[in-house]
Amino acid sequence: MRVISLNLNGIRSAASKGVYAWLQTQQADLVCLQELKAQAADLSLEMLNPHELYGYFHYAEKKGYSGVGIYSRRQPDQIIEGLGIPDIDAEGRYLETTFSGDCGDLSVISLYLPSGSSGEERQTAKFAFMERFLPRLEALANCGREIILCGDWNIAHREIDLKNWKGNKNNSGFLPEERAWMSDVFERIGLVDVYRRLYPEHQGEAYTWWSNRGQAWAKNVGWRIDYQIATPGIAARAIRANVYKEQRFSDHAPLIIDYDLRF
């Protein structure tokens, strides 16, 4: 089972850069998208249902903003849009698809945590999201299904997860409170950072986002802020992962993980 997570930074922009031709080569079973920056009326047929994939979306109310989606080779048994928290759901940040099969039940989630980099107001909103999302993570971890949460978490967890960690200790995305929250997800709740389980010491090859300023891409001055975070059972079945950098569809790169599981 191949699962891909990608922040598109605009689905129409990524489409113009060839993301759909690339997806046809990937044989992915599930593709989790973040930052659609579009509503349903803006999407072409290719965007709604790419080759051999069914598309599901949770759009933001604000035009040209946020939004998440999932492409699936199988039709889900259940689709859950949003967290049931009005101000979060208005921004289109959570979409869950649930499947039943011979190997047990599985939920795959596309998640887009807020960024706090634009100022104090958005950082406050980010902290509020984190506080209210933590009980949902606990419930997912204990629901009896296998879970894969894909997405842009907008937090680099450890020093090896970004190039200039010393200079970013007081910046959104690497604040002590954010990093401690991620540690809580892994250590207390017991969810697993799948990429780090496979490659605990990878650094530059693990980055998934680069600023558009200062030749960050060319110099690989990146951050690892895109994750696949899973329950221990399915995390243990991950066999390989990579960050695809041969083409650029966005300021993020696709995170691809293969699981030893028939979908």
C-alpha cells in the first residue's frame, strides 16, 4: 500500500506544474492533499477524480485558502469532514476516510495544522488548534482501528528536522511548546512518526518544505514539517519512505511511504 502526502500550495498551481502526470506514475493507493486554495467549482475533472482515483475534499469557507483532500483507489466506507469545531472546520483542515478489509479497519486522514508564522494572532490560533486537537488524537489512538494521519503539521519536531535550528528556536514551527506537543503525541499518546521509525538519523534528505526566499531550495535549507503519523501496528508495516524532489509541484515535496499491506 502506497500512501503519499503533499501540501500543494494551491491545487491549480500544482496541476500546472505537472502533479497529475506524476501521480499517474506512482500507483498510489491513497494521496493526502493539503492547502487546496480552491473550492469545488474551481476544480477540473482531473482534479476531482484523477486517473483510477476517487477524490474527496474538505474546502475552506474562505476562497483561495487552506482546504484538504484525499484521493483513494478504493471508495471509503465512511468519510468524515472536519472535527465538529466550527472555527477549525471553517478553514478546511481535517478529512478522514475509513476502510474495512481482511486486514482490519483503517482510517487515513489528511490534516493541515495552522501556521503561526504570519504573526501573533495566527500563532494563538495554532496553539488553540493544538489544544483542542489533542483529545481527538488520543481518541484515534485508542479507537481500535489502524490510523495514518498524513499532512502538513507545521512543526519541526527535533533539531535534525531543520537546517538552521539554532536560528529558529524562537520562531513558529520550532517553538519549545510546539515541539513538546509533538513529543506528547509520540511519547504519551503512543502514535509513531513513520519516517523517523525507518530513518532515525536522516537529515537533509528528510526535509519536506523550503522557503521561497534566500535560495533555500538550491541550498537545501529546509524543514521536515510534513509527516505520516500512525498507530504502532501499521507503522511497523512501513517498509520504505522517500521525499520526492526530482520535480517541484509546490514549496513542499511529496512524502511517499510504502506499507506491507494489501489495500
